[in-house]
Amino acid sequence: MSLVVAAPDALVATATELAGIGSALSAANLAAAAPTTGVLAAGADEVSAAVAALFPGTRRPIRR
């Protein structure tokens, strides 16, 4: 027969810590979303600008 011992105080502390980590990750994702979802032209010429204009629908965050 297996016994499981749960320490409610430890569970609450761990849940709070995990929630804080989740909040920090969400904030980091939001901060990084804008600068990492655009397609910039590789150069200052017309061809580079035209190629960058072909991909407006690919701007999406990697993490959701």
C-alpha cells in the first residue's frame, strides 16, 4: 500500500511561485512580440522592399 503525504503550505507556496513564473513568461512574450513579428527589408533597394511586402501575413508570434 502506498502512502501520499501532502503538505498544504508547501503546495500553496509552489503554486504561487509557478503562477509568478507564468506571469513573467507572459510579460516577456508580450514584450518580445512586437519587435519579433515584423518582416523588414534586407536592404534599401526596391527589390528588398518588394520581397518584404510579399510576406505581410507571416507576421505572427511564435508563442501563443
